Amino acid sequence: MQEDYKPQEIEPKVQKEWDELNINKAKIDKDKEKFYCLSMFPYPSGKLHMGHVRTYTIGDVIARFQRLKGKNVLHPIGWDAFGLPAENAAFENKTSPRDWTLKNIDQMRSQLKQLGFSYDWDREIATCSEDYYVWEQWFFIQLYKDGLVYKKKSLVNWDPVDKTVLANEQVIDGKGWRSGATVETKEISQWFLRITDFADELLEDLELLKDHWPDNVITMQKNWIGKSEGTIVNFDSDIGNLEIFTTRVDTLFGVTFLAASMNHESIKQCDANIIKFCETNKNISQAGDDQKSLLGIFSGKYATHPFTKQKIPIWFANYIVDDYGTGVVMCVPAHDTRDFSFAKKYDLEIKEVIKGKSDTLPFISHGTLCSSGDYDGLESKEAMKLINKYLISNNLGSVETKFRLRDWGISRQRYWGCPIPMIYRDDGEVMPVDESELPIKLPNDIDFTVAGNPLDHHESWKYTKCKLTGKDAIRETDTLDTFFESSWYQARFACPTENTSMLNNDANYWLPVDQYVGGIEHAVLHLLYARFFHKLLRKKNILKDKEPFKSLITQGMVLKDGSKMSKSKGNTIDPQDLVEKYGADTVRLFIIFASPIENSLDWSDKGVEGSYRFLKRFWNLAKEVKSYSSKEDSEEYSKDEINFLSSINLTIKKVSNDIENRYSLNTIVSSCMESTNLFIKEIKNKRIRSKIINDYFMKLIIILSPITPHICYEIWNQFDKKDNIFKQKWPVPDKNYLEIDDVVFIVQINGKLRKRFELNRNLKENDIENIVLNDDDIKKYTDNKEIVKVIHVKGKLVNIVIK
RNA sequence: GCCGCUGUGGUGGAAUUGGUAGACACGUCAGACUCAAAAUCUGAUUCCCGCAAGGGAGUAACGGUUCAAGUCCGUUCAGCGGUACCA
């Protein structure tokens, strides 16, 4: 065994041996339980950053653990390779997005290999390859045929200089993030996916994920889907029937005005000055419900209350959302905060119809109805039922469910993405390309010197013919949102080279992903889209399960000095430098040890030193264990030996639970450190015979190996020349030593710790009391006091209650 | 605003079912080894009083339940995350 721990020598050597052993290759094996472990694949932005290292280390620890547990593990990796940064880089460096992306992939692949992650590299996927996106195009066509894809006009952020659509997060203070030009809202025609058809299913199936996904992610998805049950009420008015949507029909008698969105169609029937007012004010930012930002105008028209037949003024207001509900709202200022502010500002009537705990308005909770005709005295819930019943039977309304979730806009006016396989024929026909023409390849000869989407002015690509009719046609030049690629990659990893279909039956063997690992920032979009896609694939009988990701871990961000690492702040830590200095095992160990995985992690170089120090100690311990010898005279285990066995077996039990049930990886490291310290101490004391030390040290190596695989593999080979560490089984604690006879009881007086006693755990309560109450130290407290009672907790504690 | 989460030493954090608060580390201090430094090893390290033995306080604040509360309940404060006129 080498004198000193030299990771720079060990790690490359060991990694080469792993490649030769081919241990990471995943094959279908129906005799074994499968385990699919997946970390969110990276965008190939250039170099690996610490956030990547964290996600992939967590995934690797779990994958390696499950292999030791005897599971058949799939642990793949790939590249989310389409996306805007490649275009920007191409624009700035005059390279092609493809070359830039492929170069980055090469660099990051070698970095991942250096860190020793146990991927099945034969399954590597890059989403920008035709073999991958051809199936997306095929699937898009199927969805189109099923009516799940449609085109409609929608408002987008438009950068007039770059001639491109910007995502909301790319608009900073109303200006384009790159051009600095004032962003315009523009209405353009885009492709949409009918995710709203699946709103109920996406909501209901969250139940299946309960206890396996973090609660906050489930809540965020629930809120995002935003299901609310309410009532549509018809108001007769000067401008025809107006439908409104409300979740509080119990407040119907408190309606003092109606408010419509400034985009509402009824506006056409109003005076020119009103139309003009709405035109100028409809796009004004509407943040906050303070009176200043609330804007409205009286339409001059009236509606009739369905019950009281009173005249109710109709207003246009900027706080009414056009595309939620019906775009018209019944306003009850006494019981809604925004209606209240609006009524105050424009001096409108406020009519109280619910009495509750508080007298201050607006009172927005449920309560008892008043001033509500026949419904006075009823509780809100009961009143809603009866009012709904009346409205329905008199054709004045209906009960309906609304969702906040919008259909998914998937068009991007970009080059570096999957081409949408549609054509616009000369005769006006919009249709998918013939499936035999797939894939519609992204051209490589593009011109980035002209602003806008290069596909738009690539004439030989754009102008084409319809295969069926031979008629002239123009290709769709929009490409797909890159969330499209990341919505099904987890399934494709099961059969990455399948070239006759999108997915084959292997996907149904490996899916669902048993453990998914990734950042919380994907809590809604990616995870919702992937769930949706899975349901689409299920509907097409391609996949069987209901959900793609059985269990989810969301890890926190890696920070430096309390803020996010970024190039502009100059506070980045390059994993490469650290790996070169300390080795991959130290980096992996530190990133696991420093913090629970869901917390954010503030990077500290000092902490890395500490992890490195531990591995050196572990290495030196291995050397000592190898040369350790002791007298082997007695058959019976000594008390020291029993304590030692108890301690290590309890550690095995705890660590197994930590990794398997609690996802508490940092405490695994602490436990291994404690055990290491115990071994060092006991070797020095020479009280434990060498067979025990040897046997249990081997178990300790296995326990630590998912986190620091290189050093553990190397040390293992020093002890066991026949079988390497991958052939071993995760240790099972020996039950004989989990509950030993002599344990430390703590004795409390009135809940305060006073003394520790080493006693046999099986002693009767009476005997314990005799020993404890006759102890001189305890007597000091109990003399001249009345003992009210004594509480026993078996094997642990005695609490004496005195007065 | 609404929804969710979190508040523990100088720092990261541990305490899994209500039962020894501060494990394991980092940092700091002291000591050993060394001509010296690095590395390594040993010890101390929540705060207050005390030479010590020992005693007291203590998990954001206040209150409650309990023999016993970091853990459960209520109120307040602070921070983080999501979302925003969604009727």
C-alpha cells in the first residue's frame, strides 16, 4: 500500500479499471429489482459548475448505493443541447451553434468522467442530434392529428432590434436584455399544446407523488394549475347578456358594480372616449392593489341584478384579467380587497352582505348572510348551494370549474432548436410534413449577420414543396421550446438507440424514474411539462405508468459568500481546479458533508481541507488495520468488544436508514467519521482483537464507497485480492449488538439531568428505583422532598418528580 | 398581499417517534514533534459565576400543553422561496 494518500495517482488508475470492468452498463434483468436513478441533464454551457457537481454527486451516491443493495441500476447522462446561449455565442464568436455546443459537450463529458460518476456512457444522448429530435417531430405530428396541437394568436414580448421574441425573464425593466431596446408587445401566431385538457389529471395525480416529492414542489404545482370551483352568473344588460365567474356566489347580493377587462369585446359598443381610455391603459403594469395603480372607467351601461332587479353600473377596469374566467367580474367591494380599493377610489357603493368575526371592511372570509333576501341568516357554504340551485333551475347560471393553467406555447422564433414539422401550402392549407420526410433537419449553413431567426431568411430551406401535391409551400420556421426536449428524455434513456420508434418496451421496464435529482428552480415548468408529456405518451399507449418520476430530491444552490456564483461577480469556484488539487473523492465528500442536500450550500475552501484531511486519516487507518494484530485468546467477547460491535452496528443501521429513507447524506459522512475515529482509538488501545477490527473495517469501506468510490475501491483491493468492492453487498447490521445489556440511563429530577447510571436494560422498574433513589448524589436532591412520581423510559431514562 | 418553508454556538450543521441540546466538522486557542515552517498528533472550545468541585441560563420572542418541549399548540418578529390583480 502506498505510503501517503495520493488521489492524483489513484483516481485515473481506478477509473481505467472501472471502464475495463464495465460495471456501469445497464442491462435488462428481470430477476433483479430495477432502479432508475437520474439527475437532471445539463445544458452544455461550457464548463461544469459547482451546482452540477452537487446534483451529479447526489445522484451517483444513490446509484452506487442501490447497486450495492443488489438492484439493477440504470444511471444515464446526456445533454440538453438546444437553446439560446449557443446562438448568442455563435453571434458573438462567429462560430456555429452546433460546433460551440459539441465542443462544450466534449469538455464537460471529460470533467464528469474525472469526477468518477458511474454513468452508462453507452446511453449518452444529445437532444440536438437528429436521432433524438426526429421522434419529437414524429410525435408532434401525432399530437397534431389528435387535435392536441393548435395555432393561435397570442401576445409576446418582442425585441424590435433583435427581431425576436423574449421570454419574460429576458425583459429587464421593460428593455431587451441584450439589445437594450424597449420591448413591445406584439401579437403573433404561435403553436400551443393543450396541456389544459390534462389539468385535472395533472392535479389529481399529484396525490400519487405525495410523500415521495417535496411538499413545496407539490404545492407549487397545485397553485400553478390553480383549480377553482365557482359559478357562472348571467347578468342581463344594456349590451346583452354578460356572463361572470365567481367563487363567492354567497356575496351575490353585495354586488354594486360589474367590471370588465379593458380588452373585453363589449367595449365596441361604447363611446369613442371610453374605447380610447381602455386602449391606452390596458397594458399598464398592474402590480399591487393600491388605489394608484387601479384604473377604470364607467361604460355608461347598466346590468340588472338577477335577484333584486336593481340597475348595476358596468365599468372597465385594468385589474380584470382578460383570459381568466369570462373577463367580466361581479364586484363586491364589501368582501373583496381589490373591489374595495376600486370602489373607494371611484366612490362606488359598498354593500355589506356577510357578517363575520370582524367588523372591518373588506371582510373576505366566509360568514353569515345578511341583506340577502331569502338567504339571510344562512352560512356562506349553505347559501352558495341554495343560490346555485336557484340560478341553475332558472337558467340564470351554472356551476363551473376554472383553471389558472394556460396552454403551453411551444413556438420559438429561434434557430437552435427542433424544427416544427409543419408547412404552409400556397393554397392556404396548413399541414404536417409527410412522415417519410422526417427528420426535418436543421440546416448548418446559416447567416447570423442578419437580425432575426436565420431560418426565416434561409431560402433553400424555407421554400419547399408539399410531398403529396407537389404544390409550393413554406416551412414553419419556428422551432420548439427546449422544454419539449427535456420533457421525455428520461424515457429515451431506456432505449437511446432505438431507430424504428420513439420508444420501445424497454421504457416500460425502466420507467418510472425511481429517483430524480435536480434543482428546485424546475419545480413547476420542467416537472409539470415532463409529467404532461408522460401522460400524452401514455394516452398513445407508448408508456404504461401514470407518472414519470416516482421520487424527487430537490437540491439547494451552491453559493459563495452568501450569493449565487456568477462570472460577473467573479466569485466562481472551478471544480476542475479543486479536483486537480484534492482529487474527486475530496470534492464529492465535501459537497455531500457540508450541508443537507436540500439546503443551499455556501462554498468554503477551509471545509474542503477538512474533507481532504479526513480521507488522509482514513487512508492511514487502512494501513494500520492491515498491520494490526492482537492476542486472540478468549472465546468470549470482552466488554470493550461488545461496545465496539454495538457502536459500529448501530452506525450501519443508521447510515442505511439515512440513505434509503431520509435522503440525509451529510449525516452519513458524520457517522463514517465517528466510526473512523473509533477505529483509530481502538487500534491504539489494542483492546479489540484483529478479526473484529478487520471484518468491520471492511464494512466501513463499503458504507463510505458510494460517496468516495476511488479511495474505497483502492483500499478494498489491498485487503481482498479476489473480489472487488462492486461485488460486495451493502452490510446488514448484526441484531445481536443493536441492543446490548448494559446501557447508560440518565436520571432526571423534575426533568433536569442530574446523573448517569450504567445499568442492565432489563432491570425491573422497582430495582432501578432502588438503585437510583439510594444513590448519594440523588439523595442530595430528594432529601426532605416529597417524591410525587417516577417516570421510566425503558433502557433510557428515569425522571423523578419531586415537590 | 396570498401560499409554503425556515429560525439551534464564532461558522456549516446534528439531535429520526416529545426523553442527555450542540454529534461530526470548520475556525480559534494551547501543547507535542521541528533549527524553523508545512504536514501530523494531543487537548480545550454555547454563555454567565467560580481557582476548582460545582451551580445557573440557554434552541428568534412571548405564552400554553406535558413528569419532560429545539421537537406539539397559539400569538408575534425576522429571513428565504413561490406567486401575483386568477374573481
